[in-house]
Amino acid sequence: MIEKVFVTKKEKIKPKHVGSHPAYEYDKFEVSPRNGGNQCAVTFYDIAPGKSNYPLHSHSGSEEIFYIISGHGTVETGGGEMPVSAGSVMICPAGEGGTHRITNQSDSEVLTYIDIDTVPKTDMCVYPESGKVGILTNDGFAKFYKANDNVMYYEGE
């Protein structure tokens, strides 16, 4: 957890590369991670040309703000797609109205943005295209389930 004023630059942060799915590829530079006990997560992303960051999703408790630093692409929402480019700011509220996915539309240029999130103790992500839900906590727990796999409350007790 960050407990005092902290100053850094993207160039000083070792990125985590994610690219195990053909539609999604990015480098993630965590300034303050979601699972570090912080109330706010700050992350730089570099999305590879022609790729997206994450599947279309929304958060039940986390609000997100994205600022495009360079490149161009689209943000897909529950209401359609909108173009974004350097200087664009997106605010994604918690709940279904904040459904989003960012895609880099360039064939050769990286799309770079900063992501600033509120971090509740527990958050649920909903993935409308795949019918999944994810349960995330700010201590690092993350599990994903098919939303239609219901069990009775006392099953297995």
C-alpha cells in the first residue's frame, strides 16, 4: 500500500506483458496495483496494434477513468463504439452503464493510455458477451465463473 507521496514515471516501471489470447495483447505498467490495499489503482497500458485490452465488461463497484496519451482506437460500450485518440478522456461509472472495451485500431502504432480506478474491497465484473462474472478483491483474490451455473445456497454444506 502506498502510504506517502510517491512520484515515478512509466519508463521506471517494469511492464507485465499479456498476450496469450489472439484478440488481446498489452503491456501493463502498474503504478499502484488494485490488489495492494490501495483505494485507487493507477496503471499505464500499451495496447498492441489491432488488439484490445480486455473483453467487454463492467464493474459493480469500481469506477474507471481512461486518458489516451497516444494512438487511436475505439471504446466499445453497451450503446456502441466511439473513436478515441490522444487527449480523449473516458469515464466509466460502476454498473452496466460503464460497460467498456478499448481496442487499438492502428495497424502499426501502439495505443497508450493511463487508467485510474477506484478500488472497492470487493468488486464484481460482468462480461456480457461470454456470460461470465468475476469476483475481485483488493487483497488479490480473483475468480471467474459462468453466470448461469447456479447452485442452491446450502449445496455441499
